Amino acid sequence: PSKTHEEGAEARQTSLTKPPGSLGVLERLAVRLAGLQGTDRPKAENVAIVLFAGDHGITAQGVSPYPSDVTVQMLGNFIQGGAAISVLSRELNASLEVVDAGSLAPDDLPGVVTDKPRRGTGDFSAEPAMTAAELAFALAAGRRAVERAANAKPDVLVLGEMGIGNTTSAAAITASLLDLPPVEIVGAGAGLDDEGIRRKAATIADALQLHGLTGALADPLAVLQAVGGLEIAALAGAMIAAAQARIPVLVDGFIVTAAALTAARINPACRDWLIFSHRSFERGHQIVLQALEAEPLLDLRLRLGEGSGAAVAVPLLRLACALHAGMATFEEASVSGPC
Amino acid sequence: PSKTHEEGAEARQTSLTKPPGSLGVLERLAVRLAGLQGTDRPKAENVAIVLFAGDHGITAQGVSPYPSDVTVQMLGNFIQGGAAISVLSRELNASLEVVDAGSLAPDDLPGVVTDKPRRGTGDFSAEPAMTAAELAFALAAGRRAVERAANAKPDVLVLGEMGIGNTTSAAAITASLLDLPPVEIVGAGAGLDDEGIRRKAATIADALQLHGLTGALADPLAVLQAVGGLEIAALAGAMIAAAQARIPVLVDGFIVTAAALTAARINPACRDWLIFSHRSFERGHQIVLQALEAEPLLDLRLRLGEGSGAAVAVPLLRLACALHAGMATFEEASVSGPC
């Protein structure tokens, strides 16, 4: 981020016709985007949404009320325009690329970019979710998606995910990286009841034992390989690549934030490029946000995923930029300052 | 509000391709707008912003760091397009009407609707802010503004205010209607320091004594007359008129919410038509929101007024409506429900 442009934006904010600081988070957002984009007049008009999908072997343990089939069915829904993120991308005039980073689909799906090392992960209650080579492939799939998106020179990148079972993987990653008991992190996901939540937490605790991921400071790559998801690895790879390409990333809910935690452990410099869009209703999200010292923009009790929360935050960025660029200064408007 | 349309919207939300409830506040917003607008497909496209301005005699007691001149200077800025609300109205493609409901301006200002019973209120530390006739005029000015706005059949009405000194009036109204010590409500307004805040609270406490507004359940009209503002009375009149015209109102920050509390005390049925847009950084706002059992949509530490926070919430309404109308059902998309 450019300190010079941040300071310039800060000075401009102070000169605008309003009590200093009175636009709160919107001022800080404009200042931060100015620094990230290296410009006096930050923008959030050109928005690229990239959604990574993957399936999870752990669903064999009954951790989701939905069958794995839904992942591939939803890939069709994203492309046909009926999913929440499809509607939001249209409303926001944003591009939407859907990447099959590891679903169970046997064939390439029309309209979807297929870039996967395998179909679904292994059941991490019994075996590693993926091999080291498959992890490297998935991280690179994230990078490749950012390279494609970068061609359109987006002002902001929205990252989303889909994958039945992926709150279980995200909770396992979070528990391991933060060395917390899974029971403190696990939530209802797509709609588990209390008994289901207890079972999910126990499944994760056993798996972390199995893979030797408790106690010591865990290696983020080892954690991703053992209990991660292919779409989660792709998200982590995409965040690191976006930071290197100097593209600000709007982070969605629990799963994308767990990927952000992993990315920040792999490459701490990428943290600066992450803007946290919302606090979701999924229990573990608040814990990961705190670990990343993130203050999200919205708190709307969303728990859908797909990048939907990040997309909903896009208008805030746009309005923050419009206010920064379009308001008159005290001098221009001949308005008196404080006595 | 139409219970039938609320229930229909609720049923539709359950049929859409997402875990039930996973769009959180956005689902409830769509359902509520369906009930208020009496339609299966609520909208927030056509937005009218009405901003009422007024001056305050209490500024003679040094309750604001800005001189009263700024109220009239800002009226010019609203019309010339340089104020925050001007930028937001352009970005949102919303209409903006500015009503001089009681500024000190000696003449009609170009581009502004002048509809005021007097220039500025009396200094309520020594005399009533206005007479009963002036209060009736200001309430009716609010109604007249809604009648003008209603011609364009707005889906939603955004109400805002401007008036140096008006957080002092709003705090006095709130303290009286909620029977709380002013020191619990008073905040920094446009930028007072701690000593200024203490002085402001003491000024209000003395005034409530003077006007006999402590203790018993206060009459909202008597409170408005004694310590109110002309723009605050106009806001209250506008909210009652909007509810009667079945137009949902997006309520802004502390001052508009204090007017909402007054309106709800005068006519409790209008409460249903109020959507609370944000929790501001001004101290008393949270207290008034609680008294109205309001859960605002945003919490962005705004404290500008002008209707800016309500305007910033407009995209949330639009996206909530777009999701409600545009998402596919499980059946349409051939997606499996929970096991």
C-alpha cells in the first residue's frame, strides 16, 4: 500500500464539507483504497467476482444436512443465474467467474472453468484431504483465476465459495491454526441442529488428533493438506496472488476468512490487501476475524457463502469512493469551519 | 402493513436456493417491504430524499463548535451538489428536495423550498423554542413535503436534517420523552470536547427544569414546542404523513430518530413504517433506538446527518429486493433441499 496516497486521501477527507471523521468507516475505507490502489481517487466500479467450488469427503461423516450433490447442482444454478451471487453480480454490474476447483462433477460443466487436481477431497476423518501435489495444484488454480481476472483490471476482487461440507473443513483449519478446541468454533453451517453440531466438533477433534495437528504452532500448508478443501486452498492461493498483483480483495464469510487466515500465515504481506466485508452468523467467523484483527463492514447475520456478503458490501465501497471524489471542500463551498 | 403479502414473501424466501434464513437481515428486509408496499415483489428503486433544515436559538449557549451561519451555507452546498447527501443522491439516482423549515436565512434560497413559520427557534434555555402555532406550522410543513414527494410514487422515502445546534435539541427531546438524565444522552455532536459535552448536558438539564419537562410522562407536542427544532417537528410531521400515505421511511441518525420517537408518541401506528438505517456514533442514538425497539441495518460510526446514513443503506434495500425477486427456487433450479 502507498503511504503517500493514504496521507493525501486523509488530507482531502479533512478538507471536505463535514465535521472531520463524521463519515466514520466510509472515510477510512476511501483512505485505505487510495493507499491500496495508489491513487488520489480510489474506485470500486470495476468489480470481479470469482467463486471457487469443491466437494468434501468429510460429508461421509454426516456433517451437513445437504447431500454433496448440491455442490454440482449449485454450479449449474450459478451459471444459469438463479443463485444469490448470480443476482448480486447482475445488480452490481460485476463479472462472475465460477471455478470448479474440486467438485465431484465427472465432466466439465458448461460455463464453469474446470481447474481441479481431483474430484472432491479425501475424508479427513480417515486420510489426508489431499496430497502435497494436489494442494500445490489447488493453490495455483487460485493464482490462475486471479491472472484471468486481472486482465480486466478490476478495482476490487470479490472471492466466494461453494462446497457442501466446507464449514467443517474451515472449522478444522481454524481450530488447528489458532490452537482452539473445535467445539468453540463449530457452528450450524447450512443448518445442523445442536446434536449435529456436537458430532461435527467431535469429528474435527478426532481428525486433528489423527493428523497430529494439535498443540504446536501448525504449518499452514500441512493443515490445508490434511483437513483443507480444494476450493479453500484455491482461495488462499488467489489472495496471495491478488496481493502480489496489487488488487484489493473483499473477503466474504467464515470459509473465505479461514482461507484468509491460512493465506496470511503462508504470506503475511497479503493481509494488507484484504478488506473484510461482513461478520456472518456462523459461529467461528468472529473468532477468525479477531485473529486477523479484522473489523468487518457489515453485520447482517448472513451465512450463505458464495461471496454474497462481500458482494453486498460493494455499494459501500462505491459510495465511499463517490463521497471522497465528489464532495466539495470547505473552501470550494464557502462553508465556515469550526469556531 | 399487509400480513398477507408478508406471509407470501416469507414463503417465497423459504423456496429460494439457499439454506432457509441464510440471507439473514436481507430476507427480513424483503419480507417487511413486501408487507409495507402490499406487493409480492417489493422495490426500492424510486427513492425520494427530503432534507429539512432549521436553526436553533440554543446555539447562543455555545453548544456547537460551528456557528449558526453554517446551516444556511450548507443549504447552498446541498443545492450546488457538494454536500455528502448531494453526492449520495446522485449516486443512488434518488431525488433530493431541501426544505428550509426554519433556518435564519432572511430570504428564500434558490433551489430550496422555503416553508417556515419563523427564522430559527427561540433559545430554549430562556424561552420556549416556538409557539404552539409555529409548532403546528412546522408539523404541517413536514406533511406538505411528503405530499410533494408522493407525486412521484416513491418506493421509499429517506428523511434527513441539517441544523447547527440540533443534536442539543434532539438530546433535550430524548431526555424528556424517556425521562433520562441529559448527561446519559448528550454526545459530541459536530465535535464538542468533554468540557463542551458537560456544559451541553447541564444546559439541557436546566432547560427541562425551566419548562417543567422532568419526571412525569411528557406530552410529545409540549416537548417539541419547548425544546424542539422546526426541522425536527417537520420530520415528525413527515413521518406521520408518510405512514398515512403508506410510504416506508428510511430513518437516519440521532436527530431523525429523536423525531421518530416523537412521531411514534404522537401517533404510535406510524412506527411500523419506519426502517432504521444505521446506528450512529452519536451517543444518544443507541438509547433512542432501544426505546423504539429498532435494530438498525448498518453500524458505520457515521455522525454527519443530512440523511447520509439512510442514503447509504438504500443499496441494501435494493439488493434485498433483487434477491427476493431474482433468485431461483429449489424447484426451478433442480437443486436438492436438506436430506
